[in-house]
Amino acid sequence: MENNTHKLVVIVASVREGRFGPVVASWLAEQADSHGGFDVDVVDLADVEIPLSLPAASPKYAGDEYPRPAGMRHLTTALESADAFVVVTPEYNHSYPASLKAAIDWHFTQWTAKPVAFVSYGGAAGGRHAVLHLENVLTELHAVTIRDGLAFPNYFTAWQDGRPLDPETPGYAKTLLDQLAWWAGALKSAREAAPYPA
Ligand SMILES: Cc1cc2nc3c(=O)[nH]c(=O)nc-3n(C[C@H](O)[C@H](O)[C@H](O)COP(=O)(O)O)c2cc1C
């Protein structure tokens, strides 16, 4: 990783057959690459083993000893090493997909005192309900959510050939990424200066 860049993990939340999520994630990763402030890793939850049944103890207190499945290792390592996250999520029944909640519940400290931005898409609401729920959930993990997200209502008419049709969108993405980079640097310095009092 180059100096002055932050490790950014982009999470593809949807694992649905025929999903649109990878299109959005790949465009966002491209924006983050050209931003220059990040070393980007895209983690697709469809490639991760995420059992619904959890171990007895909470991952909050278990540290590295938490008994996760082998097929989750890449996700855990990516979350652990991240300085910042972008969650790319659709909206299912006015929330975010169960795949993402299950992945979140297998972890805890990997999110603590790190910034998270959201890129959502869906029908008329553009994933707004999904993001509201995620802000609530990730606050419990002591993550810091970024105000400026990207939302794509009726994405099926708003995208063509893997890109949003609105020419302003890359500018909105830059604002999101600028804020995320600022928080990534600030929180990394803070984590290095003193342990977070969780
Ligand atoms: C089970 C299910 C529930 C959905 N509920 C909503 C919803 O509440 N609001 C919405 O805007 N879109 C909803 N949609 C439409 C999805 O946002 C749309 O299908 C989108 O493509 C899903 O993302 P994906 O293709 O990456 O899985 C729903 C889709 C599914 C499959």
C-alpha cells in the first residue's frame, strides 16, 4: 500500500441470483481507485461462507479466538485490515439484505472506530430505508457513518452500460470519498494514539 492511502474495503451486500450489486460496486471501486486516496479491495459476500447459526459467545469479547468458518477468513481479514468501508447495498423489504446482517453479526471489533459510507440502490426509495437501518446497526459496533452517501432510486432506469446516467454522479462520489478519506485518516491516527474505549 502506498503512503497516505487508506485501505478501503468495498462490500457487495447482495448475494441474490441475477443481482445488480456487483455493477454498482465495480463502478464505485473505479471511482475510489481514481480518487487516489485509497487502496481498494472489493469483498463480495456471495464468495463468503456466512452461516446463520452463531457461536454461543458474542464476537465483541472473543478477539481473534472467535470460531469463524474457514470460508469467512478472507472477509474477516479484510474487515480487520480496513481503514474505511463502503457498503454497497440494495433495499429488500425496506431494509438491507439478510446476507449483510449475518456478515455483520459474525464480527464486531473489526468495525470499531472506523468510517463507513453507503452506496444504495433499489426502487423508488433508492435504498434509503436500508441505509437508515445500517446507520443504526453500525453505531452499535462503534463505527462512524458518513453523512454523504449515494442513492440510486429506480436504478434500472438510472444506469446504462455499468455507469450511472446522471453526469453529476462522479462528483457526488468524490464528495463521499473525500469525507471518507478524511475520517479514515483522523480515526487511524486516533486508534494509533490510544485504544478506543469501547
Ligand atoms: C426480496 C426483495 C425485496 C425488495 N424490496 C424492496 C424494497 O422494499 N424497496 C425497494 O426499493 N426495492 C425493493 N426490492 C427491489 C430491489 O431493490 C431490486 O430488486 C434490486 O435489484 C436488488 O438488488 P440486487 O439486484 O443487487 O439483489 C426488493 C427486491 C427483492 C428481491
